[in-house]
Amino acid sequence: MNALKGEVVAEQLERLAGLTPEEAGWDVRLSIKAIVGATSKGLPGQVEAMQIAHGRPDISVILIGGNDITARNGLSASAARLGEAVQTLVDSGSKVVVGTCPDLGVIQPVPQPLRSIMHAWSLRLASLQSHQVRAAGGIPVPLSETLTPELRERPDHFFSADQFHPNSAGYELAAAILLPPTLIALEI
């Protein structure tokens, strides 16, 4: 998750709760260990960096998958790496919420038939990720199912100028979808 995503998540937390973390009595420390363009191959290093810097988090939120598709990483191997990262975090006592691979088939500038292939690979990876995340004790959130209708309906509103990457409204939408399961995991 990059800094923009982290800020959007923090804003959504405050909106959803109707309180600032201080007013709610929460001690919130946001630590972002994501690297733009990273794939599941980088998850072990990101998890290790987080654990070294901040110990055991109460909650870990992972968004992964799109770059595994564009890098043409093996779907099963990508999902297995995610499962291992979730297991490491769960074993350390963290609750884990994972936004599974979004549907890259909604990206209109990608020509057919490649867009159809990306759609099929995205859905397959999301399914494999959900299985691995559940098996490791995490909570999968199916972004391909929850984001796709909105992104198809209003692509100009949710994509940046390159029409490939989400803009702040796109990240805000993803954060709004991830927040309820995150709060449930925290038992808030």
C-alpha cells in the first residue's frame, strides 16, 4: 500500500467510526511497507520489514494481485506466497484482511482479447487467493466482485489519467470496501 492509500484508509476509518482514533480511545499507528509495483514475490520481505520495525500489528491489511497478473507470475504460486505471508502474520498474533486481486478486465485501454484474458486470470487468482487466505486464518475480501460494478459504471471517476491505475477516488472506494471487514476483525 502506498502513502496515498494509507491516508485514504485512515480517513475512511474516521468517517466510518464517526470519531477520530483519539476520540474512540484507539492507539492507531499506520505502517506502510508496500512498494509500488510489487508482486507477491515481495511479500516475505514486506512482512519481515514490518515485524522488525513495529513488532506485531493488531491488524494487517494486504492488497495484492494486480501486479502478479501484469508480471505474468504463476497464479498458484502467487496465491501460495500470499497464504504463507498471511500465515506468518496470523502466527504472530495479527488479524489479517486481504483485498484479493481486482478484475483487471475492467481496464478499457487494454485491447481485446488481452482484456478478456486478464479478466479470467484476475478472477482465477482472486479465487486461489481467497482459498489460501482462509486456510491461513485470514479474511479475504473479493475486490473483483465488489469493485467491478462501480469501476465499469464510472471509469472516468475512479481511474487516473493513464486509465490504468486507480485515482484517489478509486483507492477511497477500495478502502470503503475493506473497512467493514477490518473493523469486524478488530471487533470494533
